[in-house]
Amino acid sequence: MTTAKYVEGSKRPLIARIWQYRYIYLMLLPPIVFLCVFSYYPMYGLSLAFKSFRGSFSTSTWVGWDNFARVFRDPEFFTAFNNTLVLSFLKLAVGFPIPILLAIALNELSNRRRRLSRSLQTIFTFPHFLSWVIVASIIKNLLGNDGLINSMIASFGGEKLQIFQKPEAFRWLLIFSESWKGAGWSSIIYLAALASIDPSLYESAVIDGANRAHRIWYVTWPGIRGIAAMLFILAVGGLVGGNFDQIYNLYNPAVYSTGDILDTYIFRVTFGVGNTYGIATAIGLFKGIINCALLLAANFVVSKLDGRRLF
């Protein structure tokens, strides 16, 4: 009798539960509104990728795939696209493991010298709060042609470093400067995951005769592997994004061959030539499709290799 009554009035318990937790649903309302206004509503602007902009969306004429055709005929686009992929993959290969290693090192240090560990964590995290304008100024004052390091080299009769004139050297400057700036901040997530590991696991490992390397491999790493897998998927999903702030503040025409990425290319096309909003939107849509494909691929590969997935 109770089951039949529940089936016949199945909608009523749902509404009742929603009303019971109405304050929780009210808390969800602001982020939902924010998402709709700033994430979904602007997607209407993607139609500009198939239009020739003339004052407004309503007065713009449809041109089909012409904007994409113009983009794919431009050799500079493929140079920027190639640079974006190469830089992003190198940054992922070099920069992704650094926060993990840093978090493990700080965690091991905190077991012996907690105050020193906290001080080092503050030092490593501080660069994240500096804008790329400030970081770029520091780098140029240190490594520029008349910077501190080159001035010291010249004073000893050595040859100056031409990092901002050599494309290959500039590429590695971008990789290591981003790793230096973001490693401390990214390690916080791993440190939070490490704090949730049961200390008794380490004690059991010590009793079983495990040395430090064994404890890291068999206790510490499994405790953060899930977080690492999730962050790896998200990182792969943003590979085509690049880092506009970093590169725009550091690069120059001499290193366009390795430093120019899609974001800086879009910036030059949009503000350097008139009425190219359709082309810029087409490139942005192209980036979004590639990033979405990479995200799905990374999620699939990680789920097959590790059994974990983001969605």
C-alpha cells in the first residue's frame, strides 16, 4: 500500500524534498545565474565566426566558412598553432611533475622541520601573486642585453647571452619561467591531498621495514595519484590555450618563430588590422574544439590506464 502510494504520487516527494532543502538550492542559484550569463549567453557570439562583422550582430552578413578559409590560408596561423602545441606540451612535460615533487619534498620536510617547511612553502608560493608584467620586467632586467647578468658577463670579458634574440633559447625561457612562477601555487593542492593520508599508513610501513623511498612510492604517491590524474586531464584540456600574459610581455618580433602562439596571433589580427573580428572568433572557436577533443581524449586515456576519470 505504501509503495503504491509512493509510485502514484512520485512527484510530490520530489517537490517536498526540494522545498525541504530550499536554502541549499538558493545557494546554487547565484553560480547558476553566473554560469548562464557569463558562459552560455556569450556563446551566441560564436556566430560571428560565420559572419562579416558590420557594426552589430544583427547587421552583420553571413559568409559561411570564409573566415576559416582565410585563417587556414595564412602561414602565420600555422606557425602560431605549431608553437602553441610545442610550448604547451613542453610546459606540461617539464612543469607538471614539478609541483608534485615539490609537495612531496615539503611533506617529507614538514615531518622533521615544520617551521622551515612552512617558510619554504610561502617562498615558493609568492611568485604566483606577481603579475606577468612584474615578472617579465624582472626577467628582462636580469637577462636582457643590458641586464644584470649580461653586464656581469661582459665585465669579465665573456659573450653576452642573447636569450631574447634566439628563438630556441626564448622557448625554454618561457617554459622555466612559467614553472618557476606556478609550481608553488600548484603544489598546495597536492599538499592538501597529502594532509589527508592516514599517518598510521606511514607507521605501518616503517614497522614493515620500508625506507623513505618505499614510503613515498607506496604510501605518498597513491594518496595523491587521483588528484594528479584529475589535474593532468584538466591541463591537457587547456593545451591550446597558451599563456597570453606571459608571452605578450616577454616576446618580440625576433622570436616570433618559436614564441608566437594563437592568443598573441589573435591579438595582432584583431587590433592590428581593421574588421577582423570574424577571423578572431573563428580562431577562438577552432581553439575551443581542439581543447574539447584533447580533454575527452585525456579523460579516456587516463580512465583506461588508471581507472580514474574526470567525468
